[in-house]
Amino acid sequence: MSLRKNNDILALFNSYVIDSPQPSNINYWWNLGSLLAICLVLQICTGIFLAMHYSSNIQLAFYSVDHIMRDVHYGWVLRYCHSNGASFFFIFIYIHMARGMYYGSYKAPKVLVWYVGVIIFLLLIITGFLGYTLVYGQMSHWGATVITNLCTAIPVIGDSIANFIWGGSSVSNPTIQRFFSIHYLLPFLLAAIACIHLLALHTNGSGNPLGITSNIDRIPMHPYYIFKDLITIVVFLLVYSTIVFYYPNIMGDAENYIEGNPLVTPSAIVPEFYLLPFYAILRSIPSKLLGVLAMVAAILILLILPIVDVSIIRGNAFKILSKFIYYIFICNFLLLGVLGAQHIEIPYIFLGQICTIVYFSYFIVLLPGISILENILYYMILRK
């Protein structure tokens, strides 16, 4: 027996990466997992080196980033790799989750995989937000002020929670120091939960585009899918390198090149593009408390997918109605992202409210309703 199967540690690696049986018909949409793993490794590695030169003191934070960019050897590469890597991380996780929703990857027996994935998504949002504030540019300061101020919407204890987070009466030195320590810790927690995600996936194996069992038609991970993963990894690294070296600020905000000033409010306070859909939901509701609840619910509602989808057929590959409402949901989500970047004025307020209703209706009304209708049609066809 070869060493990779005989050694305890190598045998574990072998069972997950080399000899792991995979469905023979999975396509490139299943490559997002490896791309996300690469992004996580890149973020951790670049983050560790950036932390060596970063100062979390509010008086020095902005200038320490400038020091990294100008004085540290290849510091600008580290900074741009880290900031753009975060953007790619979110792009890939959105596509990964969209693929899971399309092919029904949340249905039994993969419910645990989906739940762990939603937890990873929530932690990634928190990590991304904390990291964005550490630059302490104008948009970073006011983004931190707006988001943390949402805690005050909580009845009775809201103000106390906000003051605890700030370490004072507003975003100040203790705030940045706390955000830095938590931001440094969370990626390692994400890596641990990602391993749990992989363990849960390994228990029942990957799904496939047809949504049927593939236990009788599997092939080993290596060399077939390892090579397939390498293709998308190389393409990603080419695009990633092009953006880092030629268009490093294409996904950033110019306001962040101005030091944070609590006395000057930007004309428009918007988060990074990957958080705009949830920001649009927050702004579409006039009530501050209901807006915060809606924004949090917009993320946590993903957990009910295994419950509300009662279809007897996994995935949307053979379901016309489900496929139609799925594309409506995707277009609506993208529109929410566009609306989140607009000023709070007519007609964007009204459109945001409509899109918010459509967003929640997909999970509460459309998906369960269409699932039941398609089940009825399926049984009628079988009787004939």
C-alpha cells in the first residue's frame, strides 16, 4: 500500500483530495469551492504581512496604510492583493451560493453543508466590514459610524451596545483597535468553519447538475477534477493579477484616499459593492429598527431554503417555473445592488421597496408555491 494511504495524516489528505469519489458529470460551477479556498489563503497570508506594519491607533491608522503603500518593499502589492482579494472572495461566494440555490444543493442530505455555508457567509460579511473600516479613510469612518449606529435601534439596550462597541460615545481609538483584533482573528475562524463545511460535504459527497444520485457513476478527484480546478485557478490568478497591477482601485472608493474626518460627512455614504444589496434593503424601510431587522433577516432567511423548497425534484435543471422565478430573484438581487449605490431619492426609494418585497417573497411565497404547483403537475403527468 502506498504511503499516502498508509500514513494516517496523508490518508486523510488522500481521501479528500486525491481518491475522493466525485460525480462524473459535475461542471465548472463546482470549481468555486477551490477558488474560495485560494482566496482565503491569499487573504490570510497577505493579512499577516500587512498586520506587521499596520497601526491600529486611530491617529496612525490612515498613515500606517500610506506607509505600507510607499515605504514598505512591495507593500503596495500586499495592500492591493488584500483589498482586491476581498472583492473576489465575495464575488465567488455569491456565485457559489447562487449555484447551490439553482441546483438545490441545500436539500437533504446536504442541509448541514448549506447551514455551515450560510454561517461562513455571515462571518465573511462581518470580516469584510471590519477590514474596510481599518483603512480609516472618509468612507471607512462614516461606514463604521452608520453601521455601528444601527445598534441604537435595539430597544432599551441599543445605546449601551453601541457605546460598548465604540468604547466611547462615537467611533474612536478603542473602536479601531477592537475592530483590528477581531478582523485579525476571524479569518482563522473562517478557515476552521470551512474545514467543517468540507467535512459535512465529504459525508454525502458532491451533488451534480442533474440532481439525481451519482453513487454508481463516480470518478476520483485526482487527476480529473484537480486539473479542472487548476484551469479556473490559473484564469482567476491572471484576472486577479491584471487588476492588482493595472486597475487596483477599480473596485474601491476614491473617498477612502482622504483621511477619516468626523466633522465632514461625505455626500453619499455607501459600503463596498458586495454589501450594496443588503444596504439597499436597510434603506428601503423608513423605520430604523425594522430596517435593521430586514437587513439581518435578508441573510438569515437563507437558512429556511431547505424547509420551504418542498419540490420532489432537486434543482432547477428540469423545472421551467422554478428556473423562471430563480432568474427573477437573481435579477432582483443585482438591481438591489445598483439601488444601494444611489442617493436616497425618488424613484430609488420606491424601487428599493419593491425589490425588497420581491426578495423576501421569493423565499416565503414564490419558492414554496411554485414547488407545490410543480409537484402537482408532476403527479398529474405520472397518472397519465
